[in-house]
Amino acid sequence: MTTEATLTSTSASPTARQVWTRARGIALALVVLLVGAVAIAVIRSDARHGELDPRSADPGGSRAIAELLADRGVDTRVATTLDEATAAAGPDTTLLVAAPDLLTPGQQTRLRAAFAKSHGRTVLVASGSASIERLAPGVTADPATSLDSTLAPDCALPAARRAGTADTGGVRYSTTHLGADTCYPSERLATLLRIPDARGNGDTIALGAPDILLNDRLDEQGNASLALQLLGSRPHLVWYLPSLSDTSATGADDQRSFFDLLPSGWLWGTLQLFIAAALAALWRARRLGPLVPEKLPVAIRASETAEGRARLYRKTDARDRAATALRSTTRTRLAPLTGVPVTQAHTPEALLPALSAHLHGDGQDLHALLFGPPPTDDAALIALADRLDALEREVRRP
């Protein structure tokens, strides 16, 4: 350890193979995560194609209810922009808003003003806290959705009583309107809410879930009966399908950021991944207590250990630590040779007088050599190692 070749040897840096070996687990996990995210996105995009679209025959579409309404003389018109939806509003028209939360605050305000003047019926499907308070003032959406999908009407609304149990479980609503019909309650909060128009024959219906309108759920429970009564009370039905590409009545205040356009599920997923990464970091960095000595399965030569420690010292420019290790080891070996207990080997008052008497030398030089300041460069460190070796050989000389 005290030789010049040991201290000046080139430090070993990790090779590309070593780096790949250490990082391949993390890289594989990231690849699996990316592939899974793409697969989920593709599956969800296929499943949501044409959802709540009265022209779609997919399981999530609503063509079946549109055909049943047509048999009863109700014509269905699809609107894909806010301008079309507001222009079609009237007293003999039912306006169904398929995804109210996609509308910006400005679009919600304009839509509310349009159907409030029309005195027709407005059906808001799964309107959450992002839209319900603007589209139906006095109504609040509870953050927790219904745990049950199929619920009993438990209200006096004729349409609900005739339909019986239906799959309305979803968003739950509370209201300050005294004349409102609160139907299909889940834990005392309604999943179907009807608010009559005090100035006319119109009303607003907040439907907590779209299930009663879907092709694959229409024949279950009383879904078909409830859907036909809610949407067939007037001869015309405007089925409004909001989209992010609709720029109708979008002002500067309605500009959405990138995070506003992300579905809430992706944000929750990112948060869960962050928490998982933090827990993994804590798991890998945990400390369960002091280190416990353990016998190595193979024998390692002392020279290899010394060379490895010397490389670590050199890599971090830890000349002070290297000098401290050299001096401490030398003092420990010199103490028994001069009659000083090992426990006092690192006390200058005990070691230096005994060492000076043994060598008949200058105590000041010995103090600087054994307890002096750390060397300032590698050359001084090598010189210190040589002087310590010379001192120990002199003490051991008979």
C-alpha cells in the first residue's frame, strides 16, 4: 500500500458491459411499462370507439336506443359542435349532452344560456364536478361515485317508477332545488336528478351513468324503459357529442394546457408510478442496522485489498484519509515495540516520549511525522509513506 506504484496506478472505471449489467433491469422495466401503456391505450381506444354515439352499433354505442326512438316517432339528430347544439334547442326538443366535462367553462356557460331559454328538456350524461355546477346551478357532484350499478328508483317521478330498477349508478348528485326529483339514490345521494324549469315546461335531468343508453346494456333491468321515457318525451332529440376539437365559443380564458387535455386516469397512473419509484428507492437504500462481519467465500490477498483501497483514495483525491490510515497503522505497530499500550498508541503524550527515548531522536520531527497535517499532493503522500516505513524499520532494528 505504501509503494508508489500502488498509489499512482490508474483507477478502474466501469466498463460498458458493467453499466449495462447494472442498468438492464431498470431498462427492461421501462420497456415493459411503455409496451403496456401502448397496449392499454390501443385497447381502450378500440373499446371507446363510437361510445354513446347514436350512429354506432358497437357495444358502447347507442344506436339501439336511437332505433327504438325512431319507431316511436322521435327523430334523432347528431350535433358535434356547440353551434349546432345551441341552434337546435327548442321547447319541442330534448338536448342530450353526452360528455359535458369535455366542454370548456365558456362553452358550458353558452350551452346553459341556450337551453335555459328554450324551455325544452336537457339530459346531462355523467356530468361531473367540472361541468354540473355551470350547466345546472344549484347541483353539486359528489367526489365519490356510486359503488352499486343497479339501483331502485325510490322517488315519485313517473318515468322512474314505471321503469323500476335501472343501471344508473355512477356520479351522485345533491341539490338545493326544493322541487327537484331525486331518484335512484346511492347512500342518500341521487344518481338521477330532475330539476323542473320554474318559468316553463322544460326541465334538466342529470344522469349519473351512461349505462342505460349503451347497446350492450339496454336490454338489462329497466334500462330501455327509462331511456325511452327520458329521451322520448318530445318529438325531436338532439344528441350532442362534445369533442376537444370543437372550438365554438372558445376564448382566451378557455385555452387548456397539456395537463388539462390528459385523461384523469393517466395523471393518477403517473402519480402511482412516482410513489412506486420512491418506495423502490427507499427499499434499495434501506439500512437495517450496523454492518455485520461475514466470512468471505474466497480468500482475497492483502495486496489486492490494499491496492483496491489505494485506488479508491486516489479516485476521490482523499490524501488526508490515506495519510491518516498510514499514520494510524504505523502508530499501532510502534506502540508495543516501545512499551506503550495499544490503547494509548494514538496519544502523542504517551507515544512520542517513549519513541524518542528508544531512538534518541528529535520529538518534534516525530510529532510532525506521526501526527502532522495531511500532505498537499501525491508526491508528499509518497514521501510520508517512505518516512513511516523507514521509522518502523529503525525501531525494529536490534
